[in-house]
Amino acid sequence: MEQTIYPLQFKAIFKEKIWGGNKIQNRLSQDIGPLKNCGEMWSLSGYPDQQSIISNGFLEDNELNEILEIYMDELVGEKIYEKYGNTFPLLVKILDSKDWLSIQVHPDDELAIRRGQEGGKTEMWYIMDADKEAQLISGFSKKSNEASFLRKIEEKKIQEILNFEDVKKEDVFFIPAGRIHAIGPGTLLAEIQQTSDTTYRIYDWDRVDEKGIGRELHLKEAMEAIDFEIYDGYKTAYSKKLNESVQIVNTPLFTTQLLYLNNGIQKDYKELDSFVILLAVDGSFNYTDNHGNLGFIKTGESLLIPAVSDHINILPNGECKILEVYILA
């Protein structure tokens, strides 16, 4: 007899990166093992060959997509399962940058699939912590086109036309497919993205490895993907409300709300035909559901609530900020 699916917790996946720092280990108290520059913590992933392993309950030690094949729409929702099948549609990461990440762009689904790639990548960033001088790049500050853009790269002056943003804790940036971007030093952030690793690297700050070799660039592929438009604002405005959900990003690909708590709360997801991810971005919380399942989530960790779950009780340990993520199919 098939047992009932329940809220799932996961073992984190850690990634060594040339630009990575030590905040995932020191600030989030995560055991990163032998890594020296841990740039990424994959909190929840259905990415092929990099899937999250369940860490609680009778499904412990199973991969996320294995469970998806068994529980299908019970886990993710009927319309979501029809669209995405046996690949979990979202990837949740924590990024820690000690140096600039490469300047890059992601294609949308249409362009990626036309090129035989796995799919496009739209993402959002929630700044968990930032050093005083921290910055990131999002979009353009001056008009550009393909010819002038390539000329700036050749002259090593690409920064002159890019939009630099000062960042601080709790800032939010939405990065749709096509927007040129890069994360700067001293930033710890949560990233919600499509399950895709399709990235076109444009400029890598002339970095080379110990053999004097630079990382591969993808200028030709990037040109068709880049949105050269200049927009009025690149930072996402939102208002915090204590002990209730506030929407910060709403797209067909995912919806993200901020849940800022200092008291216990019961969330009712009965009418939502979607899984819900609860990602702790500041503080920690305990939870129980309507079947008596319970657990503890600390900063950087994700809880995946199945689509068939009706209610969940969240009890913060002091103040806690949680990203609440789902798909309105």
C-alpha cells in the first residue's frame, strides 16, 4: 500500500566555485566538507545528476525526481505535472560570492529549446546578507546594440554600459531570461530559478586558472539572448508585513512571497494546485502538518510541501523570514 506523501526535507549539495567564499559554512553553519571556496549550496534540486536527496521520513535517501515519478500530481499539482512531467520545475540555491561572478545571460525557453538545450532560465535573488560595499549588475545603464556591445568587450570597457546596483540585506532582484547580470563580492543570496543550467558567459574579468587558462565564453550564443532595453528600475519594491505573506515576484514560472514571522501561523494551501517551497532566509522554524508530521528548518534549508497537503503550522524561533514559493499553473 502506497504511503501518504508528507513535507520533505533535503540534504544540501555544495559546490566549489572560483568566486566562492566561506559564509555558507560560517554564517549558515553548514558542513561543506573539504571545499575551500563554497560558492553554492543547492537547497532543493531536481536537476538531472544533481538531485536533492530526501533527509526525513520513510522516503529518506530517495532522490527528488524518483519520488516525483511515484507521487506525480500529488507532489507537484495536476497542471504542473502535466507541463513538467518527472522533472521538478524549480531549483533553489544559496550563493556566496567572494569575488565577481562572470557577466552572463540566460536564454528563454523558446531560444534554448530551439538550440537543443535543456530550457531557459529566469531567476530571482533575495539578498540574505551583504558587505557594506557590495554591488551587483542587472541590465544596462546606457543604450547599446550588438555591435557597440562587442566593441566594449573587445576594449575591456563593458562595465561602462552596465547597470551597477548597491545591495543590502532584504533587497530583491528579478532576473528574467535575457537580462545581463552578475553578482559582486560580499553577497550572500537566495536564488529561485527554473531547473536549468543554460548559461552564456559573456565576460569573466580576465580570470585564468593555475594553468593560465580562462573559462569558456559564449559571446555568439549570448547575442541572440540579450535584451538590450534599458528599464526604469531593476530592484523589486515590496513592503514587509509581520505574520502574513507578501508577494514579491509573480511570473508564470514561479510566484514568491515573503513570510516575516515572530509568531506561529497556520497556512492553508487547500485551494492551491501546486507544491509549496518554504526556504528559510533568516532565522529558523519548526513545522507540523495536519497528519502529525513535524520537523525543523534552519537558514538556507528548504521544506517542500506536497500539493495534497492542506495545512501547515509554522512556529518561528524568534523572528524568521521565509520565502514561500509555488507555481500558479
